[in-house]
Amino acid sequence: MITMIAAAAENNALGKDNDLVWHLPDDFKRFKALTTGHHIIMGRKTFESFPKLLPNRTHVIVTRQDDYHPEGTLVADSLKKAIALSGQDEQPFIIGGGEIYKLGMEVADRIELTRVHGTFEADTFFPEIPEEDWKLTAEEFHPADDRHEYAFTYLTYERK
């Protein structure tokens, strides 16, 4: 089962200048809980936005750069090859960015989406989720509070 995991605003904004445009500690905890112990597949720019390797996860980077091989990572030149490198993992996660999510929409079985309630200026966006291909199977709302400037909803989609 291939799962895409993302946090996107109501206008599908993901980020700007290779960074998130909000800070949601509970969403970070959920991301860690779901992805720990798994392969996380991402584009080069997403990988480079991390201050260091995320612990207890196998990083698989999709890039066309032949000479790109950061220590402690696996590298592939296509999403298909990245998924193949993740073959022993029963649930690899596609974690971004925008172009990788577009490709992932064709191969993913599940989407774990944190819908951030607001619209934001961004340069990277999550693709539209075609209703004819996906069914919403779980929904959990979280109001804004002293730790979360924005309300958000965890949404789980399964491929029909």
C-alpha cells in the first residue's frame, strides 16, 4: 500500500520558498507516528528542506541529478524506481513536494491529508483529489488553539 501524506490549505497550498507556511505541532507528531519505520519518498527540494535526516525512516529521493547521493539515503531518477527501492516496505509514504505528489496521485492507494483551514500564498500546491477516484473514509477536526494558529482536519482517502 502506497500512502501520500501531506498538509495542504483549502487552496491546496503546500509551501513557499521550500518551507511550510504554518506551524502545526500536532500534525508534525502525526506525521512522525505514521511514517516512523517506513520508507519516505520525496523530491530533492523536499529533502533539502530538512535540517537533517528524519530519524527511524529510510529516505528515498527522486531526482534527475546523476551525481546526487546524500549520505544515508537512497536515490532514484523516477517515482517508479523510488517505489521499487521501497519494495520491502509494506507501506512507503510519498511526502512531497508538489511534482512528486502529482505523480503519486496515479500510484497511491491512500492519502493522509491534513487540511489546514485557510488560504495561503504559496509556490507549491497539492493536486486536486478527483472524487471519482477517491473515497473519504475518515475525518477528524482540530480547532485552532494556543499551539495551533489555524484549525485543521485530518482526512483519510482510499482509492475506489
